[in-house]
Amino acid sequence: MALDPELLRILRCPRARAPLIYFEDEGFLFCPESRLRYEVRDDVPVMLVEEATELDEAASRELLERARERGLSAGT
């Protein structure tokens, strides 16, 4: 089950206060600004900075490229 589009529109990264990109097939949300990856477990986003994975620049660029290829954008 996908996250509700309204929830995606209002969710923000707790660290950067920026919108997130939802990678539904992989089950996570990504904040390009903070480079944090938040897992979605049982259709619930785990929005705790201490449980997020911080990505390096290369991994962040790769995710942004994948998002562009799939037509994904922050907040949608």
C-alpha cells in the first residue's frame, strides 16, 4: 500500500525541514537537502533523524538521478 498523497505533500525532513522524495518500490523517503534516507515500515514513515541513514554525496546524486528518471519529485 502506498503512502497517502496528502501525507507526502505535508511531510518534511525533521533536520532540514525540506520536502521528501518517496521511493515507493524501495520503501523509503529521501531528503536531498540533508541527504537523509528514512525507511517506511509497514506503511509508516520512520521520521526519526537518529534512525535515518545519512548518504554521501555520490549516493545522494545517484538517488536524485533515479528520481528524475522515474519522474519523482519532492513533496509528491
